[in-house]
Amino acid sequence: MASPLLILCLGNELISDDGFGAVVAQFLQDDADLTAKADVIFAPTAGFALLDMLSGRVSVLIVDAVQSVGGKPGMLTGFASDLLAPGYNLVTSHQISLPTAVAMGRCLGVQMPDEIDILAVEAADLLTLRQELTPAVQLALPAAVAYVKEWVLRRSN
């Protein structure tokens, strides 16, 4: 049976800093205390594919890499997903934003989480094919793992 808590780490482990989610998931999956309280999944996917993973969960923390205008590589930002804007220009199902996918799930009668939070690391490189994180993003790993553990602890007590 799935845990009501999910840590969903997203990305592509073959594209430099986009592999951040995969590395965080690996650290977390090795922590028996954490995995007793929350499921940890790495998924190189987006869009509608997220619905099955989110279904039936109470609280979800999504870990991913982002690039924003003026962002400092390695900077971690945690926030609630309701701060994200839905997408309106859909060409493929992979372009469906998280808020759009969740709203679609609810319209289809899928039990969506009450709480979805995001932990984003500011990426330096989301283009280069390589399995190593850039130094700034690598340095953010301990703080990201600590953030996730605290997030789980607050929701499991």
C-alpha cells in the first residue's frame, strides 16, 4: 500500500543539473527511517504521467531543478505548488504543468493530494549531456536532503 507521503524527485539523470532529482532520490532511498514514513520515487517524466504517482497521496514534495531569470545556481527554494500558474498552450501531454495536471486529475475524479510542495534547485546547466551535476548544484545536495527529511518529519508526527 502506498504511503500517504510522497517525495517525488523529477528530472533526467543524463542531463547535467537535471539529474538533481535522481541524486536526491538516491540519498533518500538509502535512509530506512525516512522510507518507513514516506515513499521516495525518481521519475524522469512530467504531464499526465504524474497523475498515477500523485493519486491517493495526502502530501507530496516534488524535488526538481529549474532555471529562472537571474537565479543563482545551487540556490534552493521551497514553496507550495499553488504559487505555480497553470499552462494554457499545450502541444503535447508533457507540456502540461503541475497545476493543470492536478486540476485535470480532480476533474476526472482522481484523488489528488491535499498538499503539494516544491523544492527547487536553481540549475546552472540543463542542456549538457553528462551524468555529473555542476559544482554549485552538487553543493546544494546536503541542504536539499536535510530539507526533505524535515518536511517528512513535520508531516509524519
